[in-house]
Amino acid sequence: MRWILGVFIGLVVLALLALGAVLFMPSDRIAGIAAERFKAATGRALTITGETRPSFWPVLGISTGPVRVANADWSDEGPLLAAEALEIGVDAMALVRGDIRITKVRVDAPQIVLETAADGRVNWDMSAASEPVTEQAAEAAQSSETGGGVPVFSLDEAVVTGARLTVIDRAAGTRNVLDRLEAVLRLPDFDGVADLSLEAAMNGQPVALAASVEGVATFLTSGAVPTKVTASAGGSTLAFSGRAGLTPLAAGGTLSVELSDMDAVFALLGMAAPDLPKGLGRTAAVEGEVTATGAGELTLRDGTIRLDGNTVRANADLSTTGARPRITAQIAAGALDLSSLAGGGNGAGGGADAPVAAGWPRDPIDVSALQAVDAEISFAAESLDLGLATLGRTSLLTTLDNGRAVTEIRELRAYDGAFSGSFVVNSRGGLSVRTGLTGAGVALHPLLVQLAGYDRLLATGDMTLNLLGVGSSLHALMNSLDGTGALRLGQGELRGFDLAGMIRNLDPGFVGAGQKTIFDSVAATFRVENGVLRNDDLAVTSPLVNASGTGRIGLGAQDIDYRLLPVLMEGADNQGIKVPVIVSGPWADPRFRLDLEALVKQEFGDEIDALKDKAETAVTEKISEELGVDVESLDTLEDTLKEELEDRATRGILDLLGGNR
């Protein structure tokens, strides 16, 4: 609104100064007088070429040929305005009374450049002359101005046709272009209502705008007045109703934004619409009370934000005065569905077999947005579906500072339990993720199904995790995990194999559908290095069998290589027997086998040792008898034979040489 009115005000200044000489100057002098007065009022050079023609009937006015208004001296973008023709008409009777009432302004095919320098200067600011002017010229320029330096005028209708508007922001590094601009401004009373309508194509995207300002003089010079603005691009719309002013720059009121056509919105910026996950703003809407100031402060109160099917309530503040924009917000929601963040609604892919078939996703994780702003955001929701995990009532506080986001868990209900701790995502120099998490009373079956596609463990327990991962994808993160953890479960069952049945029957075939191991408790601690979890203190108790265990679980590779040592309890068949069970293979389809070699050693170790000793004695006696040497044991057999053979060889050589016998 500021720069649109600035363009029209500049044209009106030109009109006022030119018309002062219309009735009394020859037409060939009008252009020169207008240019002198314009420069005295604005400090900018005005060039009018071609014939300048006054008219007296039916409209008192003037028409010109091509017109050029010089740009600010620090800009290299050419003229501020260059138009093919300018036509101005005034109310003759009002002029006789000493008032200036402009009935018509028409500008044909203007080329307008609005530029903001890196230091904040704007090229349409013509409040001070750049060169000294005569006292008479200054008085003439000021005679029809308000105290704020804005000419007092009325305007039945100003029309701009076929315009091209280029908006440049050197600080932001942006350049946007409005082509095919058609605009109409009506201001019957300078202290009354101004109505503006505009249609254009910005970066090729059609856009329309309508605005109404009640009290233009106050709006331009001294405060906020009732203001309404509506805009549309494609199927997206914006509406503002409240109060606004340019001096000082401020606005406050009700804002309603409907972004149902993101392609059109991003086309205005010369960008392709991002392929956002469903639930994060493929379509969006915002309603609430907003305030904005020229100091770079923006607030939202009692806001309602809709992102696709998700709705949140928000109060937020945005400050743009620091090194990065800073957001402070309080967000509350009911049930939120963000399952598309995981690439689908079922986390790892829809079931137990998905991780084995596809592994962890290797798609790059883009966290560059963390570098764009600083923030402190509190968030509360009744439930939250993240695809990889489903959360109940959730309360979080996230602090984002220079690309590092720390989320403190104030309350998190999930999988029938409660969690506490923190989660850190750091984008400084690449992506790293750290979690310090404690869970109490957590149902592991739904958690493991969603996080790892593993559906065999049914139990409730407590856990602690302290893990760090580094990598640009979920695959890289899971294969880089380092840290420690602990697990303690109550009563439950492990589906897919019957440990007691294997031991009682010495048969590894007790696996598959319908088989399960019931337990009373499970406890373990573990360490994780390079995505591999290792444990050596597993303790399982159950009515029929107790077990200890040691081995590895590949968190990155999604496989297992683990050794269980179960012991049948008192009252069971084969009481006290220990048969190691080896579990190996992928998570979704592990293989179970009995370590029979260990069982044989366990049951017949003494007999085997006795038989080995007996056999060794018989062999050594037989060798001693056959060779006529004394062999003490098989361990010394090689040395004994070597000595005997060397002795015999020596004696044989001496016999051949006729030596001593």
C-alpha cells in the first residue's frame, strides 16, 4: 500500500505543479515550469518531451508526450518513472475558488521502478530536494502541502494502464515484476476515503488487489485510520480489516488468509511450490488479530491456523531486528495427523516385514530450515501421529538457536506410558540427533511395531535411552547410533518361539505361529556403537524357565545374533537342563536353533574326558610297543618320535661309513 500510494502521490505532485501554469502560460512553456516546480518539491529531475497541450473544454487540463522522472542518485536502475503519455484534468469552478480538484489523471504505459537499498533507503522518498531551489519555488511547492509535506488534493479518478512495476529489495536480494498493471485510484476528498483497485501479473501470475483507506491525510502523515485490503492470486485470498498508517508505519486488525492454491502463491515469488508433506500446508488458512510495526515486529493473537486437515490455535510474535528472525509462539491443538512425515501412514512401511524388505529410508533429510530463524515455541496437543510413532497427550518446549533445536518433553503420553527427557536436532555442520529419554509403564508391542516393524514382544516396562546419531538420512542415523540404555519389563510374552518346549524336547522346531514364551520379568542393560546394540546381562524369569543372554542387535542393519542360556525350573521335565538357544537373522524372520554341541559338553563332559584319557593311554601303549620307545602321552609323541628317528639315522650312517658299531 505504501509504495502504491507513493506512485500516485508522485503523479499528483506533477499534476499540481503543471496545472499552476496551464491558464496563463503558452503550451511550450508549461513543460519547463512543471519540471522546475517538480524538482523544487521533490529534488528529482522531470523531463517532458513531445508536445504539451492544454485543454479548456469540456475539461480544463493538460496532456503531454513522454514523461520521465529521475531516480534516486544512488540507484542505477534507470528512471523512477517513464511513461508514454500523461493526461491531467481539473475542476475549473473549484480552481476559480482557489481549490485544486483533480477530476482525471491518466498515465499510459508507465515503467516504474521501486527500489529499497541495502541500508534501507527507498527511491520513492522525495521528501527533500537534492539541490538548492529559489525561495519563490520553495514557497510555491509548499503552498499546497499539509504539515507533513504531502500535497493536499482531491482526485475523482486516476488511471494507470499498461504499466510495468519492478520492485527491488537490495537487502533481501529480491527482484519482483508486475506486468500488465491496470490500476484505478479514487480520492474525492483528501480527508475522506480513498479507494484503490489493481490488477497485474506478478512474475507471470495474475494477481488482484482492492484497498480502502478512510482518512488519507491522517494515513499518510500522522497515524492509523480504518483500512480494508483484499487480494487474490489464483484460488488463494487475503483479507485485512482494521487500522493502518504510514507515519509511523503500523497496522492492526483482523487478518484472514486462505491459501488453497499454493502454486499461485509461490508463482508470485518466482518459485515453484514446495512438495510439503500432507498435514504441513499443501493448503493453509490463517485467521486472527494481527499487529505490525515499522520496527520489524509482527504479532498474532487468538490465531487459528489450518494446515490441510490439521487445525491449531496460536499466539505468536515475530521480530526481524536481529541476525535472524525470531519467533516466540504458544501453539495448542487437538488431534494432529503428521504421518506423512514418515513417508506414509504406517511408519516404517506398514507392518512387521517392511524394514526387512526396504531397510531404513535413505532419502536425504533436509534440515536447512533450522538455520533460517531462531525460536522459542511451546506446543501442546491431545494426540500426535508422526507415522513412525503415535503419541497421546503431548506438551513440548522447543528452543531453536542458530540451527540447533532442543526439545524439552514436559509431558508425553504414549503407548500406555509416560516419557520424559529431551531431544536435540543439530544442523550445524551436518545433521546430528541426540536423545535422552526415560519411559515408564510403556507398552512395547505397539512401540516396536511402529518404530521397527517388530511385532513379537508383548510386555509393559520401563526404559532409559541415551543415544547420539549422525547422518543425512534415517539409514545413516540408525547405522551411526552410539550410547547406552536399560530395559526392565514386567509380565509378558515373546511370540514366535516356545523356549520351554525347545528345552524339554531338545527340539528347535518350537517356532512359528502359535508358539510363545511366557515370562514374569526381563531386565537388561546395553551399549550401542556404530548402530549395533550389545548386551551381556540379560536376565529372564518365568514359571517354567529362567534364562540369561548375551549378543548383538543390529539397529542399523535390522538383524540379530543372540545367545540365550535357559534353565528349566523345578517341577519341569528334565529339571535343571541347560540348552543354549541361538537367535539370528533379520528382525521380522529370525532363526532359532539349539546349540547341541554345548548340550553334549554339558551332559557328557566327564564321560567324554574319561574316554579321551582311556583312548590316549591305549594309543600311547600301542605306539610304545610297536616302536620300542617310551611314549608318555600323545602330547609328547612328536618329540619322542623325532628323537628316536634322529638316533636311528645317525647309527645307520655310521654303519655305512664303517664307523663304530
